[in-house]
Amino acid sequence: MFFKRRRLWTFCTFVYYYLIVSGAVSWENQNATSKTNIQQIHREHNAEISIEKQMENELNSVSDLDEVCKRDLEIYANASSLFMECVVLHAKPLNFCERCVAKYVLASEAFTKIKNEHRCSRHLLRSDYLQVISKTNDFLKNLWNAGNCDNCFDTVKFNDTYALNEETRQFFQFYNQTKECFNNFSMVNITQASHSNDSLSPLCIKCKELYRKMYIQYTDLGSPSYLCVDVLEKMNVTLKIWSHDYHCNLHDKNKEAVIAISLFVCLLPIMFYLLAKWNGVKQYKQSLYR
């Protein structure tokens, strides 16, 4: 009996100490986990503070850049708007390449200045989702390139170094002379001219040589897909007045008739010779059968 009680006491003591040790270990684990969580919270808090400080520094930096980049931004805004205004005002007749090249150069120069300044480029060109300034510059450049405007000039660079190439300048000169001639003889009623098939309009006669020079210069410039839009527009307008409004023609119908008759007369001896030869061979073959 005594031994049974002692065993029971020993077992209870063992269980008691086991529970105490297990509780201590569990408490230490919980304490360690709690410490880890607290450290993690501190780290996250410090990271948030760091992000807030960084954002504050960025805002302060942008505020500092206002004075440095604001003027460049205003210059580009004014230059780009002036170029677009010039393009719209010269949309009909379409000649914005020659008329707006100075404003295009200024807008391109203003954008390049912003792009080359690192701080301005970082905050003005890449800080917003839409990238308004960059897309505005892309639009202006695409509009200029769509008109093949560079093909009108020898070079288009900064510092006002742009000039019409010699071929385009010569074409514009012939165009101005032809246009002046058209204006001098445009007093003739267009309706009468369009219904008159027997006689040509004075415009067709007096302006023919100038129009011929202009047309030849136009064909010498190259393919229409290569030409700048100013040249194409001037040629199309002039061709409409010449052919559609006054029904003029570079080739004289009387001269064409004379040339056709002359060729026919020249071919008559050859035709007579061939016919005579064919008839002679036919008669020779008939004599052989006799």
C-alpha cells in the first residue's frame, strides 16, 4: 500500500513538473513570436516613415524645380501653340511647311532643352502617367513628317538654319509667276471659257509657257510621295485652274493635227513601195503558173 501511494505521488510530481516546463517553453515561444512581430511592426513603421520622407523630399524637389523648369515649360507651351496656330491658319491652301518652319524649329528647340535638363526631364516628361509633354512633341513631329516638310529644305536645324533647297525654290518662283499670269487674265468669264470649244481662253495662250516651265520643274522634283506638301498643293491648285476651270492644254490641237498629217505624208512613199513590191511578186507567181 505504501509503495502504491509513493508511485502515485511520484507520477503526480512528474506530471506537475512536466506541465510547468511545457508552459514555460510555450511562454518563451510566444514571447519570441511576439518580439518578432513587434520587430516586424517597427520595421514596417520605419519603412513607412522612409517612404513619407522620400515623398516629402520629392515634393520639395518639385517645388524647387518650379523656378528652374517653369520658364522652360512656358516657353515650350507658347512655341508649340504658336506652331499649331500657324498650321491651322495655313491649312487651306496648304503651305504650312514654308510658313511655319520657324515656329516648328522653336518648338523643337524648347522641347530638346527640357529633355537635356535631367531634373526637368525627370519631373516634366516622365513623372505623369499620360506624359502629356512628350506626346505633344510626338504629335508635332508626326504632323511635320506627314507633310514631308524636310524635303522642302536643305536642312532644318536650330538657330534659324533653314532654307528652301534650290529645286523647291525654283518651283515656287515658277508658281508665283504662273499665279500672277493667271490673275492678270482671270477676268474672262470662266463659264464662257468652259463652254467655248472653238477658241482658247487668253489665259491658256498667255500663260502657257510659264505653266510649262512650272510643270517641268515639278516633274523634275521626283515622286509625289517624296515631295513636301507645299509643292503638291501648289501644283494641284494650278492644275485645277489650268485644266478644269479654263480647259487649257499644254499641247496645241492644231499642231497635233499638223504632226499627224506630216507623218501620214511621210509614210505614203513607204506604203506605195511595199504595195508595189507585193503586187509585183503576185504577178510574177501568176506568170509561173501560165
